[in-house]
Amino acid sequence: MSIEVPLRDRLRAALPAAMKARDRVAVAALRSALAAIDNAEAVAAPAVRGLAIEQTPVGVGAAETPRRVLTQAEVEEIVRTEVAEREAAARDYDRAGRPEHAERLRAEAAVLSGHLHIEIPPGSRSSPTPTG
């Protein structure tokens, strides 16, 4: 039996390691994916209109709204979309005669793909690191 570490946690754990290794490709891919996940959790603040000034919420957290809670499947879908977008953009760069940009995007896609469906054996404390 093995314990599956949530994808978001794997991405977050890999970011400091990539930064320490000065792996710019991995850092860019991980930051972008984590930002996409954070953006998907954001919800529009409810419009508060027509309240008299004395009824307007004030103070710390008055304008805060609860964030959406994404399922593991939704997080995986966001990362898969990030991978697909990079692969599509890489094809476009190839057609435009910019193979260096295409290769960088493919490397970013490989970093993100490496974090999908990784299981950690019980008792293991080390976090997975990207292989690309």
C-alpha cells in the first residue's frame, strides 16, 4: 500500500528544490502551474451595493470571500491543461522557426508531466523531484 501525495503538495515541494538547483525551466513551470491552481480557486467577491455607509462591512477580513476548494481531479486537470498549452505553443514556435523557445516549453511540460500520478511509499519523507 502506498500513500498518494496530493499534486499541489508535490508541486509546492518541488519549487524550493528547483530554486536551490537554479533550474529556471522547472521554477517557471512550477510557479505557473501553482498560479493557475490558485487562480482557479479564486471566486468573485459578492457585490455589496446599496448599503448605507454604516452598514458597509469594515475591518480586517471584511472584504474576504472563501476560496473554492478544488478536488484532486480538478487540480490534475489544471496541470494537464498547463502541459497541453505548453506543447501546443511549442508546436507553434517550431512552425515559426523558433526551436529554442519550443524546446524550453517542452522542457517545462516535461517537468509538470513528471509530477502527475507519482505515489510515495509509506514511511518515505523525501519529496519527489522532477527528472527533467
